[in-house]
Amino acid sequence: MSVRVALLLRSCASSLLVFGALAGLLTGCASTEHASQTSSFAQDSDAQRRAGVRADIRVELASNYYADGRMDLALAEIDRALAAQPAHAEALGLKGLVLMQMGDVKHGEQSLQQAVRLEPENPRLLNNLGWLICQSGDPQRALPYFERALAQRGYASPATALANAGLCSFRAGDLRTAEANLVRAQSLDPLLVTAQDGLAQLAYSRADYIAARHHVARVLNSRDARPEHFLMAVRVERLLADKAAEQSLLTQWRRRYPESQQLQAYLRGESDEH
């Protein structure tokens, strides 16, 4: 081998060594950067998971307060949940119901609308939004939300949406649709209070006082009976001329809601019309 060829080979070998070293260095930098990005992503995911868990716990607490009628405490827990996870649909949905109970229907609807935008196929949120709108005095605008809720496969409690749709149809003056929805709701869940309430109102409006007595009695036997249900019940017994039943209901009414304005008005003879 000539001296010239040997020198050329040595030069090429040196170049390859330098290139190999540079390639290794670049690969090492790329690997380090990738590992750093992966670690950062894992930390972010873990932080989001922990925030979600905190928010879920707060929502559970808020739900318990809501069920107990302690709306101020429920709202405080919901705000803490949203501070941890602002896009928590269940927290926003519950906030809407709490605000409705506190008399702030406008902001309650806004909160529920935001929840539905986050989860547009959540039947529970759709049903609750429809109910809030119906309760605010706009039953026609509420009905499509019940239809959307009922269209969702796997909806665990379609009887609730059917009963609410029935009550809203009744308020809108569509008695035929109201009856159809309420009867379907009752067939799915015979113990559902809202279905019995709606059927009682429907029967009362038709002067079918025997049927009204039957349905309102089921409502009164539940924990959800309110003063207006007792008012209907005593009116029914007065119209049926059953004095003993009327007095028995008045005794129960006094025991459960002694400060009820409807009770005081009835005792003064201001609420005995039908």
C-alpha cells in the first residue's frame, strides 16, 4: 500500500470517528429532550388527575348538602370543585340547580347550559336543564331538552324525564301529551313522586276527584310531599264531602308544615276554591 493511500484511509477513519461522536451526542440530546417532555407530560397528567379527584369529592359533598336543603354550603363546595377543575360538567350542572333553589334562575340556567355544552349527550344534565326552564315559566322551550334526554341510549332514569315532560306539557296546556308521558313514567317507575304529582294535577283539573285522591295520597306517603300537595288533598276531601279525611289531612299538614302559608290561608278560608 502506498503512503498516499494510507494517509487517505487514516483521514477517512478520523472523519468517521468525529461523525460518530457527533451523532452520538445529538442522539443523546434528543433522548434527553424526549425524556424531559415525557416526564413533564406525566406530571401534568397526574396533576390533572388529582384535580379531578378533588373536584369529584367536592361535588359529592355538594350533592349531599343539596339533598339536605343546605344550599349555601352546597354552593360553597361547588365553587371549590370548579376552582380545582373549571370544566367539571357535573359541578356546573349541580350549580345550576342550587342557584335555581336560591332564586337565581338566570344564572342557574347559564350554569346548566355551560354543563350541557361540555357534555351535550348527558341525559341527566339535559333533563335538569329542561326542568329548570320549565320551572321558570317557559314549558314550551323546556320540552326539547326532555326529548334529547330520552333519546340517549343507556339513560338510567327515563321515567324522570318522562314525568317532567308530562308536567311541562300540562303547564303548556297540552293535556293529551301530558297524560301520555305521565302514564309512561308511572309504568316505568310506579313509586316516582313526580309522576304521581302530575297525574294528581291532571285528574284534579278534570274534576276526577277519586283519581286525584289516589295519586295525591301516594305523594303524601313520600318524603317529597310539600304544602301544595296537602292543599290539593284537603280540597279533594272537601269536594268529596269526607270531613273525617279532611280533618285527618289537616292534622298531618299542621304536623309537617306548621308555618306553611298555604295552610294558614286554607284555615282562613282563602284557599278552598278548586
